[in-house]
Amino acid sequence: MARKRYRSWTPDQSFLFPPSPKDWLSDDHLVYFVLELVEVLDLGAIECAIQGKDPRGERPYNPAMMVALLVYGYSTGVYSSRKLARAIDEQVAFRVLTGGQRPHFTRVSAFRRNHLEALRGLFQQVLRLCMESGLVKLGHIALDGTKIQANASKHKANSYEHMKKLEERLETEIGDLLARAEDSDAADDARLGTGVDEVDLPQELRRREGRLAKLRQAKKALEEEARKARAARLRELAEGCDERADGAAEPKRQKLNRTLATKRRVEAEALFEHDDDDDEPPFQTPTGLPKNRPRTKTDGTPHDKAQRNFTDPDSRIMMSNGAFLQGYNCQAAVDDAAQIIVAEDVTNQSPDAGNLVPMMKQVVGNLGRAPDAATADAGYWASGVDEACAELGVDVYVSTAAAPDGPLPEGASPHARMTHKTHTKQGRAIYRRRKYTVEPVFGQAKEARGFRRFHLRGLAKVTGEWSLVCTAHNVLKLFRSGAVLATA
């Protein structure tokens, strides 16, 4: 019986003619779309930063190639600089994208780190392309947040109480080691003669001294943060007293609130009496999202349970799906027409209260006008959000509680009005669209593309990386829509 013949296979055969990269991938591959995209994007900020350096030295890689590498990597679930560099060696698509160049992972990491702010600006450029392609309808915007693991372990977080105990223990251990070192020196002097052979400081002592210095630095930073948090709270209380004084009809009540307001401001100023600069920065991100405030005592010192992480001090312990993680609260506002992210941001405050209005401002700023309607879950409700969103022109629906039977009574509170609004026939129809608008976006990022942990540290850098994740999401939506990019 004749044997089956195999197809020719010679893996060590050299190419007789130079191969074309277009022969390795299909014409409609994502790589070619990303390469067309970087030709359309304005990379002037990155170019200026690179050209502003000394022209001597090692030649840099083309910024368009590096941006394409990051965008394609984040679009396909390859995030770390080491994995990106390895993919160039092992995957055809990455090799085609870089044109055969092989940047070391340190160069990839440095490019992302040095140009993070400019890379974040790509989000709005890609969003404009999505709008021009008709993927953003502005009929309904859904807002939600998701917790993502920081590049730090929760086991590296210490409470203020534990810091104090650990500081005392290390001081005692260092004292004991110093005494032992002196005894060892005295024994060496008796045996060898004074000054004959200097004994190095024990390695164990140096290690403990290093731990103690790092601990004291973290403890001092937590104390400073707590002091500022208490001062900010006192000023908020003073403003509340002034408002109550303005609304009080009785002179006695007005005087009492004015006195309390003055007292609160004096207490706040006392917390800064030793500072050269008493301008206390607000606990907000640059875009207005509230940041986490440590728990404090009335004298401005940290509460014993207040915590700080040694690896990433900006990150916080948060609850996610019934478990604690050391992470950040990542926000996304999504248009329901094609699940395009129209605004994104990050905060280290676990609750979503206070995020609604700043995120809606970003939506209006990014899109040029307010959407017809916006929805958010109960965690976003706070006093005044309905009025603030109305001023922006946003018809907002925030889930609150089960609506009571009957019509809305006269003089109902804002909370009661919102509850009634979301439980009308129109309100239920609009709010129902939320669950299939924003929640799948987080699933696509975390489950499909595996983004469950940040690779950078610090709130500013994490915000930039989350922007890259959201940009890649919109790039994929733009690619799958069949949009044609008008290159110059």
C-alpha cells in the first residue's frame, strides 16, 4: 500500500527572495489598522519632548512605532514592557508592526513612563474619530466604576497603630544590636589591639536601620496627610455653619453658627501654624474627583486604623466582589450606541459618591454637548448632584431606593424626587439600558483582555495607564466598525 506523502517542510530553508510583511497577515488585520491610526494621530507633544533633548547619544526609536506598539499591545491584552518586547520576538503581528526592529523592554517602559501625559491625550483624539464615524450618538451615557489591583500587595499596607509599635520594636532591636556591636569591638580591641582592625557595622543592623528609616518616612507622610484631612474637614464644617447662619431667622441662631464657623476656622489654621505655606491642597484629583482621606482624630493625628501602603502610597484597600484588594477605583462613562468610552478617570477613593458631577463635566467637555440622558447606580447619589447635572444640561437618572406608592408629594426632597423619577415608566426604560452599556465594557477589559492589575505606581501614572486601556477599547470598537481613516 502506498504511503501518504507529506507537504514539504524545511524550517531551516532561507528565503530565496525578500519576504513582504503583507504576506504574513491578512489585509484586514488589526495591526494595519493601528499603523494607519498612528498616521492620523497628532504626536506633536511626544515629538517635542524627544527633540528637546541633546541630539547626541543613542538614536531614539520612531515615536509613531512606539505608540503603535503600546496601542496594539493594550488592544490585545499585552501590557507589561517585558511581554511586549518578548512578543516582538515571538509573534508575527508584533514583528510586522515594528518593521523588524526590536526595542529592549527598558526602552518600552521608559517611553511609556516619560510620555504618559501625552499618551493620555490620545484618548480624546481617538474619541473624536469615533464621533466622526458615527459611533457616538449621545442618546444615553452610563457611568460606573470598577476596582483594579494596584502594583502593590495589601500585605504591604500598615495601620498607624502598627507603625508605632513596629517603630518601637525596631528602635529596641537596633539598640540591642548596637550594644552587641560595641561588645564585639571591645573584644577585638582586647585581642588585636586598639584600632588594629576596624569591624564593619553588622549587616543585620544596617537592614534594620533601613527599615526604620522607611517606616518613619511613611509614618510622617501619613501624619501629614491626616493633618491636612482634618483641616479640610474643619473648613467644610465652617462653611456649613455659615450656610446655616445665612438661612437662620433668629439672630441668636445666626450668632451661634457664626461663632462655630469662626472656631472651626481657627482650629484649621492651628494645624498649619508651623508651615511656611498654609495653602492646603484639596483632596481632589486634577479633574475634580474626590480622593481618599485618611481617618483622623480630632487633634489632626491619624486614627489608629488609618493605613498607608509602603509600595504604592496612593493606592488604598478596597472591597471588590466580596474581597479586599489594594487598588484604585477606575471610572468610565460609556455611550450606549456602540459602547464607546466617552470619559475616563481614576481615584483612590473606594465609594463612588462625589464622582458623578466631575465625570459628567468631562463627558460634556469631551463631546462638546450634554447627552440626552445619563444613568448611574445608587453609589453615585449625593446631595446636589441633580441640580449640578441640570446646570450642565444632563438629564441624570440615579438609582436610589424603591419608590413609595402614589404621586410625588409637594415639597419632596431631592432624594425623593430622584427616586420617583427613576421609577416612572420612562425612567425605568432609560435606566434599564445601563446594565448592557457600561458593565460589558469592564468585562471586555478585565476578562477578555485580562487587564486586572496596573503596571505603574502612583495615582497620576495609574490614571495615565487607565487612559491607555480605555483608548485601546475605543480603537477596537473603531476597527470592528469598519471605519475608514482619512490619512493626510
